[in-house]
Amino acid sequence: MIVAFVLIAGFALMGENVLSANAAEQTKEDIKVCENGHTPANEWVIKRYARFNSDGKRVKLCKVCGIAVKCEKIPCIASVRVIHKKLICNGKAFKPQIQVTDSNGKKISASNYTVRYSDNVWPGRAVAQVTFKGNYRGTIERAFKIYLGKVTLTKVENTAWGTRIVWSAPGNRSYAYQIYRSINGGKYELLFTSMEGGRSFLDQHAKTPGVKYTYKVDVICYPYGDDAYGSASMTPPKSVVYKEKKLSTPSVTNTSKGVNVSWKRVPYATYYEVRGSGYKDGVLRNNLLIARVKAGDSLSIIDKNLLTRTIKRDKKGNIVEKAPVNYYVTAVVSTLTGKFRSSSPRTKGKWCNPKKQYIGAENKVMLLEGNESQIA
């Protein structure tokens, strides 16, 4: 029994010696190197990332024992700048250069950050968002300004409603504007201000024949309501001497279907109103609305209700009065400041023997005098 114990103890001791020998054999070379000096790894290990105004730290570890054998400070991010000349809006996205320097004044490579731009097309405040990576962390935003640039008055012209001005501005963005007007070379006065945007304005008060009206427009961009980044540009002045634009008298023709009323196109009209004489509630009126026609549609209508509208009867159905037959056309323009009207002269007419027959609602003959194209 004692012999067995001795044998077991002997085998255990031999095993321990073998394991120790193997361990020594496996690490012999490394231990020898470490004893003579550490072997730094090739890669740096970040212990603390550098941020804006906060230094970072990186180390190299020993390949054998893992202790830090080399330590370096990572200089903090000291400056982030957007580098560009004056940016004038051209309808395309601007992506100016970003320059980042550390606390030692050295440029930080662009491989250590990415840049995302926003609001960088139209005039006003644009933003470059810089997100750091590599040895750095953090996100920094820098604003830069896009200017509106030159705007011009492209038209100052006479219309049937007054003087119309048109100006240019880049892109389809909505701009605020202020309009200034001078009369016969006098002092400029602020005429109108709008924050709703637009590219044209109708001055319905500027329609005195022979008067010279001069305009200039201050076009303004206030993104986000932040006027610190507002951009404005004043147009050079432009003038026109007003000449009255009268609408021509409509043409009236008898047809088998009714009275054809036609008129000439009026530039910039939104729609037309055809009005004429007739009875309403037993009272003779000269401005009854007969038809409303959208601009761009036909420039004529057929009045089928002339007899019903222009004959006044008593309770027994007897004709007691006949209204004069006349028409006029009103051109209406809709603007930011309201709707404005300009009317043609009236046609002239009365009841008499017809030169052409028109069968109305009651199979009565419509009586018009004059030639085929116009009531006399």
C-alpha cells in the first residue's frame, strides 16, 4: 500500500515537471524579448477620443505583456471653418470646403470626418454638419450664407387695370418684397410690402395717362424667420409712361341659336364677365351678369335668354315694356392685393323690326337693329 502511494506521488510530480517544462518552452523566446525590452504593437489603441477643445489619448501596447509601452496625446479639435468665396444663388447645391485644425495648428485629414449639407441651394442660411470619426468624436455644425444676388425688373408695362411690373429672382423659392415708386421723377416712396412671395405686382393706382411711373423692387429672403441671415437685393429702376388701355366694344351678331357676343383677348385677364341690360325683380338693370368666362377659354358666348330677360309683362302676360338691348364685357384680373376690373364700352341697341330672326324661349322674334356684326 505504501508502495502504491509512492508510485502515485512520483507520477504526479513527473506530470507537474512536464507541464512546467512545456510552459517554459512555449514562452522562452517571448520572455527573453520582454526581459530585454518590450515589443510595441504596430497599431495604436484609443484610450480617449479627441473632441472639440478636449484632448484625446492613444497608446501602443506590448505584444507580449500587454502593458502600455508608448503613449501619445491626440490634440483636440480647435477650429472648424467653412472655406468659400461669396456664394451667389444659382439654383444648384453649394458644398464648400471644410477646414479642420487641431490645437497644434495642424490640419486634420478629411478621412477623420464626414460632412452633410442642408439648406444649401437657395438664399439664406445654409448648414454644414461635420461628424468626426477615426481618432475623433463629436458633431459640429457651421452655418454659411448664400446670397440672393442680382435681381432685375424685367417688365414695366401698361395694362387695362394700371401699371404692371415683373421682376426676376433665382429659382422657384418664395421671396418677400418691397416695391418703391416714383412719379414723374419725384422721390421714391414705399408702395407695397408682401411676405407672401411673387414675381409681379399690379399698381392699380398708376393709370393716369401721360404720367411717368418709375419702380424699383427690394427682393428679400428671410429663411426660418431669422433676419440675421436675411438676403436682399434691390433691382435697378425701370420706368414707363402710362397710356390708357381701353377695351374694345364687343361684337354682337344674331344667330339661329341666340345672340353671339364676342370680344378681344385682354392680356393678363383672369376671367371675363359678359353683362347686359334686362329686367330683374321687375326693375330694369343695365349690368346683369349674363356669363362668366375663364381666360384661355372661348372669347364669345351665345345669349339664349335675351327675350325672357328684356321683356317686361303684366300679370296677364301682356308685354308692357321692352328693355334696350346692349352688352359690355368686363376683364377681371386677380392679384395678391385683390380683384380689379376694366370694362368695355356698351353696345347700343333698341327694339325694332329684325333683320335676322331669332327664335327665343317663347318663339318670339328678337328685335335688334344694326348690321350683322354690331348693334347700331
